[in-house]
Amino acid sequence: MPVTLVVGAQWGDEGKGRIIDWLSSSASVVARFGGGANAGHTVRVGERTYKLRIVPSGVIAGVEHCIIGPGTVVSPSSLIAELESLRAGGVDVSHVWLSDLAHLILPYHIELDASSERSLGGAALGTTGNGIGPAYVDRAARTGIRAGDLADMPRCLEMLAARTQTARAAGAAVDLKVMTSDLTRHAQALLPHVRDTVSLLHDQLEAGKRVLAEGAQGTLLDVNLGTYPFVTSSVTVSGGACTGLGFGPKEVEHVVGVAKAYCTRVGAGPFPSELNDDTGEALRERGLEFGVVTGRPRRCGWLDLAALRYAVQINGLTHLAMTKLDVLDGFAEISVGVGYEGQDASAFPFVLARGAKPRYKQLRGWSQPTSGARAWEQLPSAARDYVEFVESHTRTPISYVSVGPERSQIIVRPGAPQLS
Ligand code: IMP
């Protein structure tokens, strides 16, 4: 079974890009299955930091094919800018393929995202403002424009004109002339990258090539299973890889969930273990918890194992990767949420919306820095205990532990998926 799937196990920003970058070294194909440029994956190689929005993280490792799949929504201008900045950084982007079935995010989607947030007032979701929700609305309403439509520009522009009328009626102040000339120019730049990625993927699977399916955002932001309505508009859980790329579950061998050693969340919505105190501030400063896409400070808190257990179940996680363990260095004691006060953690995610308060277990911290550790045995024993506690509570092996942003700072434990 040639597919390994990597998903975020919390509220996004778990460090998936680094784990995908590491696994990419032995994959032939890396494919993004959902979301859009609302995601921000950071990959650091040596002195260089790459910030990816929609292009799969495998592009840095130079995999044979990088696919932006049918389940994604893509802004032409933002993808072109991302490809240009990767090129400028010396990355070969000639093998980045945009599915002809992926939906386009156009300027009116961005306008509608902003106006919808404004109209929600105090109940705003805190979206990334990239037009993700309105683009998925158009897809569901069957009024979207797809990347494959760019191949027939006259028809595509007719669709654009029709959609602009509807968007204007909904309050979007957009200029059709500007959009027409921009889209015509963008089509020229993008068409060499647009193709039928479903058959490409199946050719690769039939040839026995290793495929890495890359999730975006996180489990608790899933439109069906997350903390609705404070979620994104796509399927972020592992099942979304099949529908978002066009293959069946029988192809999947490993499902890796990436979770930080603590929790963060951007935007509004329930977050029971959030710390609005000096400890939360310390986590934010040490963990550099500011959004890659929006620059917003992230909300920070202790690890919530009830939420993580839910992520294990609904994704069918076979392995976990724990990132940013080094951020916990120096805490005398570390709290871990193991359930909710007086609440049944099985009523997930409604339990969160009811104002659940975590039940904490205190674990001992460690004073030695972990960032220099390159092997499991080099971690302080309290840090190993912490990882093992999470493993036993989630009943899932933590096969990767990261202790810093460099590729070399990922400790790979026995039994971890190796794609070669
Ligand atoms: P949207 O995806 O821009 O519509 O935003 C919906 C919610 O998902 C907001 O709370 C965002 O902050 C959150 N969100 C979207 N993408 C990411 C991400 O990549 N990391 C973390 N949160 C995200």
C-alpha cells in the first residue's frame, strides 16, 4: 500500500510541513488534498526558511511530482506569487501540478469572506481572509470556476462575468474588467501546471511509487467533525485525502497525525486548555506562535489529550509526530488535559462548545535543553516520560519527536514509517 497520509491532529499549525519535508525525501509524489492558501507550512533547511501556502511541502525536497489536488481551492495570483518566490529561492517548480478539478478563488471570494466576517460582528470566525469559505460555497452551489476551465478562456470569462453579477448582488465591489485581464494573464502562467492529476496519481500508484498525501489545517478545523462553526470549509481529516485526490482507502498504509507538545489555535472558537496568563505568553514567545499567513498571535495552552484521542479515532492515526517538544524545556511542571470536569469527553466536539474545563494531570518538567538531542536516549528522562504518557493515553506510537526547526532536529523512533 503505497500511500502515507499526514494530517494535523489539533487546530492547525502543528508543524506538518517539517514532517512532510522529512518523509518527502523518500516519496515520489506529494499531494495536497484540501484547503487553500489559508494554510502556512514552514520548512527550514540550513539557513533558508521556506514559507509555503498551497504548494505541497515536498517541493523543497525535490520530489518527482507535487500535486495540488481536486479538493483544494486555489487563488491564481497567490499560487503564481508562491511559485515565483520558490523559483527565486532556487527551488525547481516545473513538477508542481494543479488539478484541473481544483476550484479557483477569485477576488469576489475574498471580498465576500471579509463582508461575511463583518456581518457576523462579535461572532466572527476569524478566518484567514483568503476567500476559502466563499470558494467552497460556490463549489457546493455548482457555480464555481475550476482550473481546467482556464483552458477555454472565452467560456471561462463568460462564467466569470456571470459569477461577478451574483457576487456584486451579494455586496462584493469587484471590477470585472480588472478581473478579466488578470485572469487572462494568470491563465497563461498557470496552464503549464494544470493537468489531470487523478490519472497522474494512479499511474504513479500502479508503478508502485510512494505517495505522500499532505493535509492542511487540523482535525478540529474539519468542516464535518471539527468545532463547527469555528472551522474551515474543507475536509481536513484523513478521509478527505481519498475524496480530495481521487483514490480509494485500500491504498493507504500509514496515517501520521502531527501534534504539538502543547496546543495552539488561531481565530475564534472553543479551546478548553487555553492559557490567558504568563504561561500562555511564555509558550507563545518560546514557540514563536504567530500565524505564517496572517501574522496573528496564536492562542496557546496545554496539550489536550481528550481532543488528541478524538483526532486519533477519526483519522485512524497509526502514528503520531510530536513537534516543538523543546518549547516545554524549563517548565518545572507541565499540565496535560486528560478529560473535562464533569463532562463526558465522548460527546466530542459538542463538549467543547459547552464550555468544557479540562481536568489536568501534572507531569514533572525538565530543565535541560532538548534541542541538541538527536536520539531518544539523549532526551531528559522527564521529557521521555512526557512523550510516553501521551503515547499511552492516546494508544498511538509517537514515532517522530521534533526538538527544533531544523531537519536534523527530528528524532525518529523505531517503527516510524520510512517510505523507501
Ligand atoms: P478560513 O479557512 O480562512 O475560512 O478560516 C476558518 C478558521 O480556520 C479560522 O479560525 C482560521 O484561523 C482557521 N484556519 C484556517 N487555516 C488555518 C491554518 O492553516 N492554521 C490554523 N488555523 C487555520
